[in-house]
Amino acid sequence: MTARTIAVVSAGLSQPSSTRLLADQLAAATARDLPAGTRIVTIELRELAHDIVNNLLTGFPSPALRHAIEQVLSADGLIAATPLYSGSYNGLFKSFFDVLDPDALAGKPVLIAATGGTARHSLALEHAIRPLFTYLRAVTVPTGVFAATEDWGSAGSSAGARTALTARVERAGAELAAAIGRRQPAAEADPYAAATPFEQLLRSP
């Protein structure tokens, strides 16, 4: 079987980031069920924040942002992870997907994930993040993964919470691997076709 590529988009703002940690765990779980040689490419949006804003203002991606877009479009599957603020994804996460062509992710398998301070935020996976990728016509796997602060291995977290998170990670990774396996390997993408045209941005409210 042909080796595949998984693109990981992490919108964590801190460093180190629990969002990046969760995304890395999901990528590893996915790769375990794919052929040897599967590549994982990680895109840290915090490093592209200024480039994303400039693209929204001008319609032209910088070389670094163009390369990141190309990695996403040419990947066989996508892991999209964001921290949650006020019950939804952060602005950096949304802005990155705003600069893509609306059809760029059509049919691409996507695993959605999020981190937050408390379990109260977990419903944002279904009422905010999944609808975003449905609009973009991506194929989101059934299991989304949310990790609250208490799910990580701090002194105050239980072994049960850590085990439950691991189980969700493994299940979601297996679902993404299966979705990738059902598709033909992705073709090389044209990064220029991915950015929203300047004329379209001018028509946006």
C-alpha cells in the first residue's frame, strides 16, 4: 500500500501547547494504522499569524503560508486542532481556513480536536468545529476529541480520565486511518489555487 501523508494543523497559542500535544497524539495514533513510511507534517499557526492576517487583507499568501497551504491540500488526511475560547474555536484557526478556497478541502478526511479549561467546552466540537468542515465539504470522522485540563497527566487528574482520553485518541485515529485508506493517494496540489482570490475578499462583508 502506498505511504500516505497526514497534515496536522495546530492553532495553539502558547508554547508548549496542550493543543499541539493532543494533535501529536492523534497523528501518532493515525499513523499506527497506516503503511510504514507515512509522513506527518505539522503546521503551527502561531508561526503564521501575521502571514494569515496579511493574506486576509491583501489576498496574497507569503511563501511560508503558501507552503503550509500546499501541505494541507496535498495531504491524504487532516488533523485540525484548536484551543477553545468562549465556547468556540480561536480566531487564528478560523482565519487559516478562511484563506483557503471554499472547495479546497472537499472530500478530504478530517479529524477534529480541541482543548479547553473545563469539560463545559466539549460541545463546541459539534456545534462549532464540525459545522465549519461540513461547510467546506470535508469528510469529518465520527469521533472528535476534546481534552480538558483535567484529562492531562497532572497531579490532580485521575488515571481514569487519562485512560478515557487515550481511548478517544485511539478510536479517532483509527477512524481517520480507515477514511484515508479508502481514498486514492492525494495528488499534488496547486498552492495558488488554494488562496481566496483578492476579488472575492473585496466582495466579503
